[in-house]
Amino acid sequence: MKIHIIQHVEYENPGFIEDWIIEKKHSVSYTKFYKDSELPKLDEFNWLIVLGGPMGVYDEKKFPWLSKEKTFIKQAIENDKIVLGICLGAQLIASSFGWRVYPNLYKEIGWFKITMTVESKYNNLFNFFPEELVVFHWHGDTFELPKGLTNIAQSEACKNQAFVYKEKVIGLQFHLEVTPQSLQNMITNGEDELVEDKYIHTEEQILNGKRYCRQNNNLLRNLLDKIANNFGEEK
């Protein structure tokens, strides 16, 4: 697989995804918008992974490259690429197709349970997920899904947590890729958001949740394997 990763800030890196890419010997390239905004040609990759970040999809004035990025994501999807969006990445997929992205009633930061929907059991990519699991969240925005698009998972704080669009476009609002180190990086750079609120954990609670990283990473490994096996091209 030729994988291209879009990274918006240095401290939200691919985490376990990078380990998986190395293990499976896929090739990988990057666009790092905090350094430059050079995007690849569409024929230079077959899988696009769009990571998270603290900005919103509507922050084009502050981050002018957002407009170009959304156009690029839409073009990748229209050209039948595999696209995986995580947190902001999922919101960018939604925004690129005109689905509404807006501030959720609550910010959700920390280790909170998601529940898989009934529809997830009929989706080949997600039918192995447990009915309930604790995952890591760091988001304030959410998205509306268009009529006919299935919601794969939900939490108490946020209804739409995952979706599959046109079979090979996957959006995850949560972070299965986090490692103990990337958790610490996110806390260090986002500690001003760790205020007392219904769905915001303290730094201590977040770090205590490191025990969930292995389970989350293993689920992501299986999901990435399924995506690669279903849609990948053998070298």
C-alpha cells in the first residue's frame, strides 16, 4: 500500500498507525501542515489518512490550507482512494461533502465508553468490535450524517462517533491510535482545555487510562488489516 498521512500539528502524530505501517512494510509519505502545505498527486498514493488537530473545519481564516485540504480530501474520495479520518480528519471528510460540522453540546476529552450500533454488526469493517468499549476522545465538534449514511458508534456525550461512506471511507471521532507517549503529548499541548466539565477528565484520569491503549491499538490493528485486505493492492 502507498499511504499518505496528513498531519495538522506536531503533537497529534500517527501513534500506533506508524507502528502498523512499519510492521506491514507499507510505504508512507506525509503532508505536515504545521511545516508546509505540499500535497501529493492523486496517483502517488492509494490510501489517505487524515489525523486530528485542535482547529475546526471552519477555521480557514486562521489556517488557510484548510480549504485546500478539504478539496483534496473530496478529490481523493471521488477518485476511489481509501480514506481514513480521525477526529478532525473525520470532520474534514464530513465538511468536504457539505455535511454540517458544528460545536457539540459538550466537549469530550478523556477515556469514555462508546457503544456500537446495531448497524455496525452488519458492516464488514466493524463487525468484530465489542458492543461496548472505552476509547480516548479529544473533541469539541461533531458532525451530522446525511440521510442514508449509517452511524457506526455513539457515546453518551456525542451521538455520531463513526461512519463508513462508500465502503472505503471511514471516519472515527475517537483516537484508537493513541500510545502512552502521544497521550502525554496531547495533554502537554492541550492542558488549557482540561477544565472541570461533565465529559472532561483530569490529567490524572487521562494518564491512568493508559491501560486501555493496548486494547485500542489491537482493535485498530484489526481494522487497518481489514481495510488493507478488502481494498488494498498487492505489490
